[in-house]
Amino acid sequence: MLDSQLLCPDCQTQHVEGVAEGMSYVLRCGACGDAILATSLIAILKPDSDRIIEARLDPRIEDRPAAAATIEKLWGLPVAEVLARDPLFRGPTRTVRDMILAVAQAGVPLVLHWPSSS
Ligand SMILES: [Zn+2]
């Protein structure tokens, strides 16, 4: 993964996770949760990619009433039930990109992973 060289300045781990929200995309430490690098969401969601991507709800969403309300509106389910769908989306980027963008643009933070193909 391209960000495997990143090291968290706070806890020194290399467990990086991507979080998409609005039109932004943040790489943050998966261990302590500190954001360490930001880039554009569009840039990482190339529409023609066959690379498998997984999107999960950010579990910290329960601390974000506005985003939680958006989830309940989008899915018609309590946040806890949507959180239990793990992952929320999984597949080649070309097939799940639109869903990820729609959810992220609605202001709901998603954690993105690219599972290794091995
Ligand atoms: Zn850290």
C-alpha cells in the first residue's frame, strides 16, 4: 500500500487507515486516531480501478450526532444496525465508488481499506 511508509508521530505505529468525509480524504493513524496526512477524495477513488476497496462506517460516528442522523436518514435504520454491517461496501472500486462518494458527501465519515490481494 502506498502509505505503508507512514509512521505515526505520536505512537510510532504504521497502522494507517483512510477516512473519507465530505469531499476530503484523510489518512490517519489506525491505532491512536490522529490524522497524519490529507489528500483529495476524488484522487483515491479512480472510477476505472479494479482494486478491491472496503468501506466501513467510522465507529467514532456515535460521537457525531449530525452524521448519525444522516445515517439513519440514508438507511432508515439505527446507527448501531448500520455499524453492524461490516464492511458497509466491498468490491472493485469501479462498482462501489458511487456509493462511497454519495455517503461521504452526505457528511458521513467512512473508513476505507484496501485489503491485500495475497
Ligand atoms: Zn498513532
